[in-house]
Amino acid sequence: MTPKESRNERLAQHLIRHLERRNMSAYYCPTAKEAVSKVVELIPDGSSVTWGGSMTLRDMGIPAALHARNSLDVTDRDLAASRDEAQEIYRKAFTADYYLSSANAISEDGVIVNIDGTGNRVAAITFGPKHVIFVIGLNKVAQTAEAALARARSTASPINAARFDIKTPCHTDGVCHNCNSPECVCNHIHFLRNSPGKRHTVILVGESWGY
């Protein structure tokens, strides 16, 4: 085991203890391949499943793995033919058995931070789907909840603004301006501190994924 792998293992176990105190189930997968297998393992046959916008999920191949399971009722927002159809998929997510997401950041004591432009992702994380599974690379870990918010606003949001090619100040210079732009991607800020009914599961990945 390399020094980095050793540190990641210790950090993941530290996070798992804190997440479990927050009434969440948590697992550590050193590699993306193991994380994809864990996601597939956690979702029973016959379940309905969908996900929010996440480069982590897409780049790791999780949607493809779920589509490959013919025993699941998969709703894929990326297959929407129009904006109106996508909006219907956002609403359908509230009745899903399983909703998948990543996170913009997570604090060392287990607070999960997400920022949204439209709010559909943080809404589903908060209420609706029976189960929520997060897949989070250890590159998203910040020391405190305040640092996690700073990471979300100063790192994830400017990159997402560039990805969507939207006209925000952070797209111009890569710096968060706490803006009120009509195209702002930071309209909804969500802190998950505890999981009522143990509804949330976190899969930590010992690699860098997403923004």
C-alpha cells in the first residue's frame, strides 16, 4: 500500500464513523470499479432508479452499469428529447426507489454540501426518493462544513459554469463573486447533516472524481 493509499484508507474510515453517527450507511471503495460494483449491489432487482446531474457518476460508468441491468426500471435524464421532458424526469425522481448523486464537497465530520442552479438535485436529496446513494471521491473532502461550502462555491461552481458555458462572473475569471446572475449555478445551497430514517448511503471512492 502506498502512503497515499494508506492515508485514504484512514481518512475513509474516519469519515465512515462520522457518517454513521449521522445515521447514514457508508462504505469505502479504493477504486471506481469497486464503487460501481457496490452501487449495483445495493440496488435490488425490480427497483426504480434515477440520478441527478453528476460528472462523477457519468465518468465512472454508473449509468451504463444500471442500464445493463434489465431487472431495473431506469429513468435517464440524459435521454430526454426536450427541456420539458427533462423537467418531467426531474419530477419523476421524487417517486423513485433509488436516487443517485455525487456531492460538491464533504466535511471531515460528515456534512455533505451540494449547490444547485435549478434545485432538482438538492430537492430529491432532501425528500422524495426512498433511498439516496452518494458516490463521492476523496478529492471532495474539506476540513470543515465551512471549508466544504467554500470548495463547492470556489472550485465546483466555476468549473460547472464553464462546462455549461453560461454567462456568470465565475465563468469569466474562475472566481466566485457571490453573484446574482440570471444564470447563477449557486441558487440553492444544501447541507445534509443527518439522515432521517437512515435514508442516505455514502460510497467513498479513493480516487479523484468529478469537480
